[in-house]
Amino acid sequence: MTVHVTEKQTSGPWRLIMISVLLTFFMPSGVFAAALTDVNEELIVNTDGGGSIETVGNTQITTFRVNVRIQQGLVTIVGDTARLERDTMTGDLIRVVVEGSPARFVRQAEISTDVINGSSLQIIYYNQAPSADSGREELLSVVEFVGDANFARGRTTLECVEIKHIVETGATDSPGPCVGVFAPPAAAESSADAAQ
């Protein structure tokens, strides 16, 4: 099955510009495209199973099943199922939810210490507007790991019930019990050593 949805950022988050849907059954996996981390890039979903679409209130929910792989820019998320939620009134993409045992998240980076790896029973991935006092204008990419969450970025590692991470700022938070290590990036550590 192949499904393409192309979105482009305009005035509001995830403003839908164009949708084209193609369904084919000549291959075992499908492709789905939308924008998430970088609002100008496509998100591709491959699945070995089928899918479904339903509307609940003002939310259209597209669900993909069986060995789902989502890739968008530098981000890859793998799980058993994936759910895309979109506002039917505005066309805005609300979020993507991937579940697995566990679901896995990787965001590649040019510097190995900036590579993000995580896993949990559920991964929630969305964009949010920055706070008014942050001085940022662009949307922030947020990934939430829920249930048996593991997270690693550089030498920082966490094992928690839940973890919320903002990709662009590196801010990480956990509301529940956690164990792990917070470590400075290698470049910051080298600069501190050189200053001594």
C-alpha cells in the first residue's frame, strides 16, 4: 500500500497545502509522506500491513499496522503501529503516535554526540510553537517516550517511565522516576579542559 500526503508550513503549524492519495498493492510495504521535524521535508511511512482512516469529531485518524517504519529527514521511528492525527477543519497535522514492543526512535546528526536514540512502548512525535520568551520563531520538534522509556544523546542516557525531548534545544524532561547520567557534549567538555 502506498499513500502520499504532502504538507508545507504556512502561517499555522502543519498547514495542509496538498493531499494526493495513491493506493497500490503490488509491493509488501507502503509509503506515506508528510512533514514533521523539518516542516519543509517529507515524512515517509513504510508498512507491511494495511491501514484504516476514521474521523472522530474534528480529527481524522489514519492508522498503519504491521512493521511500520517512519522516516523524515534525519528522523526514523519504527514500531508495530503508527497513527497520524490531522485536524479536519484546518488541515493541520496534530501528531504521530507510534507503538511497539518497543517502538524505536533515531535522529541522525552530523556530530555523533548529537545523535538521538530512544525507545519506549509509545512514541509521540509532534511540533509545537516556541514559548513567547524563547526568542525563537520556528516550530520545535518534540518527541515523547511513554512507557519503559530509554533515551541517549551523546553521553547522556536516561531510563524513565516517560521522557519528553525537544530536538532543537536539547531540553529533556521526565515527570516520573528516572535513572541515568547527564553529560556535557564532548566539545563543551574539551573547552572546559582547555581553559584549566
